[in-house]
Amino acid sequence: MTQAFRIENSGLINRDKKLSFKFNGKTYLGYEGDTLASALLANGVHLIGRSFKYHRPRGFFGAGVDEPYAVVQLYRNGETEPNIKATEQELFEGLEAKSVNCWPSVNFDIGAINNFLKIFLPAGFYYKTFMWPKSFWYRIYEPFIRKAAGLGVASTKHDKERYEHKYEYCDLLIAGSGPSGLAGAYAAAKNGAKVILAEDKPRFGGSLLTSDVNIGNQSGKDWADGIIAELKTMPNVVIKNRSQIFGYYDHNMLVMSEKVSDHLPSTKKYHPNKRLWYIRAKEVLISSGSIERPIVFGNNDTPGVMLSSAAKEYLKVYGVLVGRKPLVFTNNDSGYETAIEFKKHGVDPVVLDSRKNAESEIIDEAKNLGINIKNSHVVVAAQGYKKVKSADIASISEDKKQLGKIENIQCDCICVSGFWTPTIHLASQSGNKTKFKEEIDAFVPGESKQNEITLGAANGIFSLDETLKTSFTAGSELSKKITENDNEIAIPNVVEKKSSQHDKFWCVPLPKGKNYKRFLDFQNDVAVSDVEIALREGYRSIEHVKRYTTLGMATDQGKTSNLNGLQLVSEIENKVVPAVGHTTFRPPYTPVSIGAIVGREVGKHSKPTRKSPMHSWHEKNNAVFVDAGVWLRPRYYKRGNENLFDASKREAKNVRANVGVCDVTTLGKIDIKGPDAAELLNRVYTNAWLKLPVGKARYGLMLREDGIVMDDGTTTRISENHYHMTTTTAQAANVLSHLEYYLQLVWPELNVNVVSTTEQWAGAAIAGPKSRDLLQKLFPNSDVSNEGLPFMGYMEGDLFGVKARIFRISFSGELAYEVNVESDYGNFMWEKIMEVGAEFNIQPYGTEALSTLRIEMGHVAGSELDGRTIPFDNALEGLVSKKKDFIGKRSLQRSAFTAEDRQRIVGVVPLDKQTSIPEGSHLVKDDKAPLPNPKLGHISASCWSVEYDNPFSLAILKDGKNMIGQKLFAMSPVKNKVIPVEIVSSHYVDPKGERVRS
Amino acid sequence: MLYINCPHCGMRSQNEFSYGGDASVKRPELNKEVSDQEWDNFVYNRKSLRGKHLELWQHISGCRQWIKVERDTTTHEIFRTFKADEEVA
């Protein structure tokens, strides 16, 4: 198909490079530099989708971010992305796009029946209708709405693209490269300020690309090109196109999404698809320009009705005619500029101006060109279904209430201009209290809350001369404050045509006997009548009207609809617009890909992975790893066809029978030094610490101030003023912060230093009846006998030339030791243990066997110390000192904590000695009781006892102390299990703790 | 994202810090007789001020010092920051 609507001698596209692309399966041609929208329009395609609610045909309304209709599903390089605006998507070879919100096709759309049912689909229809009958919601309403609605389909495949995050600082951040942005950037850059200039479009220049102005004896575009070229040579300037600053956050942090690769057929190697910039700016210059607003009239959503500025942009930037018989409908001079461009390219437009008489240089030029101008005339309704075929027009009285005789004139597009709305989103997000400016019928930024200034059209200044003057000055002044340079800039002369006052007119009244839909919000199908209903039903706040009617919601966030909606509410309510107020602007200004927000933090990169120094040995020996916080720990070492159950049982049995070795590097370790170290420990732990001798370890329990157990571990006195604390793997960071809190803020008089040494020490736990024999062979020069190194003893040793710390502590309940060496020797230590241990039948054991060993011993861990239990609950009240004070002690007097039937740890064995009890099961008295069945407790940890060869669990049970011997039921609705159980002591194996002391 | 002036390190982004709650809370002295009400006030009860609020932050990814930050809870404006042992006047 030829590009029938492409004209010669206009546009900034590269006509030497033709690109082919597909839309709804059909192949078309465009040029490099086109957007999908401009290329489709060049081929005469105006029907692009269906509207959200009524499924009315939709075309193009704008030429940029404001586009409410032209949302497509994009296919690129085997990937698909929904919610792409055709007006923003640059064309590339092989691009494919499809319409959304239509089924089975855009030309024949079943949902369009809603259009004929529209009398039944007024504002709040969904709220009112789908409430009854209740059962219909899941079966009928929701599936139907899901099928009918939507602006595209998210890909279900893994995204192959890469997204990056970047942090940047600058003196001046400039949002938008129109005249004010360029002037501000140039002045600031000349003063040596570090400048970032961001432009959301591919081309720099903003309105200068399409306006007929002269700056310093050059066309506006040439001037812009010159400034950009010079800025690009300056080392203190970063210039980014295709980059949307979409959010203004606290303390001058702005976030920008840079589309690095979306304009290419595929992403280049090593390039990201998008880059998210977090920019901390000293000053922000908002030069985001303005968006033309529509005038509301009958059937104003028909394809072919579009903003007059968009028609001009398609013509001047892309060399595309949006029609050959244009009708321009305006209430200000901007419409004339579009008409003049049409005329210059050999197309005869008709201009309808709602004003009775307006005079200006622009209008004079239009008249001189012989353009047909009808004053005091309006479009009453567009005619045509899938494309504008004609327009009903009429004269209008001066009070804008009475329409004259309606006549029908032929046209193929209607270009509307209802004046300009400053883009104040970023200013408003920054906390700026916006104010209503009567002269332009729109809101502009008011008083700044952060270091920002809004310039040019975004500030409601539509004169180029004034814009340049204020922007050069602002750029100079702001940068001068920072760099203390003051280089004078010659502000260029501007030649622009003066315009006349616009008409405060925004909605054409309905002619008698006609009931045309007059749309306010095009993306959500919100018509004038819908807002009227909402107000009639009592909605007053503009925020409520928005939510009830969906006015200004969805992906375009009402860029073209908000102000007209406010005008309507204020008119009906008989209030002025500022009294009605506007809805809150929230980031993002335009939709941002989830991928860009997530960045590189996907999959394995979503958090760091920590590995012990022995990790490669574990890998080589068939370890199956498990995540323990950010650590990877061996869960079990697989032999042959073993599964988790078999392997962990074998490993645990070998610990009980011979000796095992477990990597305990991940335990948190904190080095504590200072004359008051013992005093600190005494305050932090519940038990007494002042009399711990040098060379001894002690088990300690620490609470939060609310009495809940925070963590447990052993701490060893290495020397007089030097302690080595261990914490659980999960709580290591919290415990360090906890200690720092008390040392820095609560008891600064204590002379103690704490530092994390988790990564400095590699640790191996050697456990089992043969562990002492092994240890003796590892440290032949040390006396590790029961007398030389008793239970809870500590000594330093020489491990084949490597300095080692030896602790006689046990988590498994067996005779056991922990050996620590500096991390770099971790692997050496491990290999020596395995080598020397071979004669004792040593086997490595993983976390699963470790759990089994501690559960059947009744030792508590994270599943019992779960942030809900106190020492008593864990049968650790013996560790709570009655004599001294410590963190959280006062809370233990709370009545709930001292109740007679307080929960307590117990052991649980299934009556059949066969069925494993799922962790998390509830313990109940009667398995047949009606729901909700009163819960007496829960299973915190389960294992297969290797000592007794049957399942064993730990539970936290109400009145656990008096429940030993009781028969209960463990119920797991998740696993659909009901298991009769007996409550036993939590110390299932070696209740007297003789083995550890042997 | 807040921009916090660590009195030890200078201006740093919020993601280097962790929040520590109301800085005006004083822990009752050790070994002192404390009524239920006093203890509840220390452990649980907070004013949750609207406006100027003196609060604790720890520079966990920096110098690891606990600092005091005077911040407006509605606008996020930070007025002053203090070292842990600095008196707030």
C-alpha cells in the first residue's frame, strides 16, 4: 500500500530509509523517523482500536504522551508488550502491532453492542448492576468483564530484556527541551553548572519543531538544533532524548525512564532495554510545556477528530496529512496556525471560530491566504462511524447557549483547539500548591515546596519572547548560586506572531431533540451526561466524581480530559473552577514498564547470595543447597539415588553413632571488646554474665524490650576484655544494630566496641561420640580431654599450622565442638577434618540433619523463637535471672506472660508412630468440633527421630506444662490431615543432657 | 527518597539508613521500680506526631551510627540532624 497521505517537502523523517511494518496483520510502509501513529496515518489508517466501555471506534487524537486512544499491543523481537501508545512508539523495520479491546477484530467488534446499550451503561453502572445477585459475580460478571475489558495482554513469558538503574547527581535538572528548557539549560551550562536535560521525544526542540517563529534570525528549529549541538560538546552537560521524567519525589529526587532500545528492532548486545535514572538535583527547571485541550461536542470521539496541534505536528514533523478536507474548530488562534499549514501544503481547510470577532497577526495571515473562516460557528456533532464523513455545524449566540440553524458540511477530519493546558504534573508532585489562572482557564504552579521552578508554557506563558527571557534568566540565576560563575548570555531576538485572547468556551450545547454523546474522557468513555449523573446522585468532591465516573483515570491520566471535567462540574455546581479544585497528580506521569522499575533485581540478582568458604567443597560433594536468609547452606549431601528424607536420616544417624561435620560459617559472629563488655552482656542477656571466666563459653538468651525472645547463641570470653558472640544466621544483622543502639543511645557510658566478624571466621561443627578422638588427631599438641577442654570450654589450637579457635559447644546434643579458623583457611580446615575423620567414619551433614538432631533434643531454633514467644514458652525460664535487670525484664511481669496456662514447648508423637505431622498443624482437643475449632497450639518443627525411628515434632501448646501425656489431634487443613497424637516432653532424647558432658 | 545529612558522613540517600522510631523516648533506668503505665509508655505508646518529629535513624550501610533526625512527618522536610550524644535544643 502506498503512503497516500504523505506529502513532499515537509517533515523531519528520513525518506531514504523505508521501513515495513504490520498492523493487525496487514503490511504497510513508513519511513525512519516515523512513529507508528504517523506511519499509519500516512497510509490513511485512522481506525486503531475500540473504546474501553462502549467499544466505539477509535482513531488518533494526539501526537504524543497525551494520546488517549491509540493504545496498542506491540510485538518486537519475539516479545510482546501491552499499553504502548502508537503516538510514542517509533517505527522500526519489522514492527508488529495489534489493536486492543476489540474482539474478534477492530472492524467487527462484538463489544460494540455496548454502544447501543449505552443507555444502560451510565456512570456507576458497574457499581450498581453487578452487586446482585451476589453469586453471579464470579461465574458470569467477572469473566465477562475480563474478556471484554482491558488495554492489552501482559506477556506470560520470562522477559529476556535487561533493565538498568542509574543514580545521578546534578546541579540543574531540566525536564523538557522546548524553548524554555533549551534556554535554561544553555544559560546554566555556560555558568559551568552540571546540567541534565531530558526530552521524552526522540527529537529535541519541543514546540519549536512545529511553530512558525524566528529566533536570532534563524527558524525556531534551526536555533534549537544549534543550541543542542553546542550543549553536546560541553562536558558538564548530559542530554537525553527518549527520556521521560515521570516522578518528582522527596528532597529533589526525580526519576526518569530512558527508552534505550524501544526504537530498534532488537536490543543491541550489552545494552539495556530501558534505563531508570534516579536523579538527585540541586535545582529543577520544569519546562514540560502544555497540552492542547479539546472542545466538547457531539460524537467528538469519532476517528478523524483530533487536536489541532497534533494535526500540525503530523504535517510538520512527519509530512503526513491527517485529511484532505480538514475542518478546524477553534476558540483561539492556535487553530489558525494549523489551518495555515494545511493551506501552505495545498489543502483547503474551513475554520470555525467560536469567537464573534477576533483579530490578530495570525488571523490576518489566514485571511490573506484566502482561508474560509466562519466566526461564531461551532461543530455540533461529527458524523460518520469509523471515520469522520461530515460535520453538523451551526452558528452560536454570544452567550453560547443558543445554536443557529444546523447545516451539514463535508470534511474528513476535525481539528480541535480549545486552548492550552500547562503540564503541571511534576510541579504538583513536588508539593507545589497550584493556582488557577483566569486568563488561560487553567492551573499553573504556585508556591514551591522544593527547589523547582516552572517556566514557559508549563507556567502558562505562551509568548516565546517572554519564555526565552525568563528561562535564560532563571538558568543563569539558579546556576550562579551553585557555581558562582556569572557569564552573560545575549538573549536572542524573537520574531513571533501576536495572538488574540482565546474564548472561554469549551462545550457545545446539545441541539434540541438530539442526544449526542459528548465525551470528556476519551480513554474511559466518560461523557458529559455521566458527570451530570454523578452530581445528581450527590457526588460533590472532584476526587469522588473521578472515581465514580472514572474521569481522568487509566493510562493517559486525563491529560486531555481533566480540565474540561472540572469546567463541567464547576458549571453545574455554579462554582468557579479553583473552588472545585483538581484531583491529585501522582507519579508516574506516563506509564513505566515494570521491568524498568525492577531493574537488574530479578531472579538470583534480587538479593545477594552469600556462600561460605567451603562452598565449592560442598558443591563437589553433591550438596543440595537451601536458602538460609541470603546464605546458601548444604541441606543434605546426596549419595546415589537418595532423597532428602533418606540422606538426612543417614547423616543424622552417623552423628549419633560416629561423628559428623557441619558448616556453621553462616552463624552471626560479633566481636565485643572493652572494659565494660561483661556489663553489656549482663544487660543484653537474660542470664548472668559478670562471673564468666576467661576461656569459657555460655549460652545466652536475649529479649526485646517487650519481653519477646529476640535471639539466642553462645558467647565466649576470649580474654579479659574480649568476647566472641554468636547469633543465629537470620538475626545477625538485627542483633548488631540492637547492641549498637544500646551502646550509642541508651548506655553511652559503657566502654565497649562491637563489630561483625561473621565473614572473618569459617566455622565447622564436629559432633558425635567420636568427635573428641577426631579433635585430638586434629590438634595433637592440645589437651582436648574432658578435663582439658570441658563442656562449654574454649581454647586456641594449632591446626596443621593454622591458628584455630576451639569451642566445646553443642547444638546437636551430642559431644560436640566448633572449630573456627580465618575464612581464607576455611576450606583447608574442612578438608583436614574430612581427611583425618575418615578413620572415624565421618560424614558431612546438612541443615536437614542438623534440624533433626536439635528437634529430638528439644533445642529451640527460629521456628520456636518466632517473635511471639517468651523464655517460659521455650522452657528457658531457668536462664532468666531474678537478681539483675536486663533488656525486656520488666515486660515479663505482664499478666499474659505469667498466666497459669501460659503456652509452652512440648514434644508431639503420632499415636501410630508412622505419620509425620506437617509443620504448622494446629493442635485441637476434638477433631470433629464445629469450625472454627479452638486451637490449643501449633506444631513448630517436625522431624523423623533417628534415635527412636518414628516421627517427632515440637509444638508450642497452651498450658503445655500440664499437658504431658494428653491425647490430642494435629489438624492440617492445608495438607488435609488429621493425626491423633500424644503430648510428650520436648526433650525426647537424652533428657538429662549427659552426652554433651561426656 | 529522603536525603539525610548524616552528621558523620554528610548527605546520603535514604536507602543507606534504617528507621528507628521516636527519639524522644527515654528508657527507664536499670533496676529502677517502674509502674505498668510508665513501662507501657516506654515500650508501646507513641505520639505519632503530625509535623515536626525527632526520630532515630541508623546509618547501617555507612558509619553504622545511630543519629537523630528532625523531620516533618507530613512534608518529609528535614530540619536538622544530630549525633547520638548531641543535645537537641
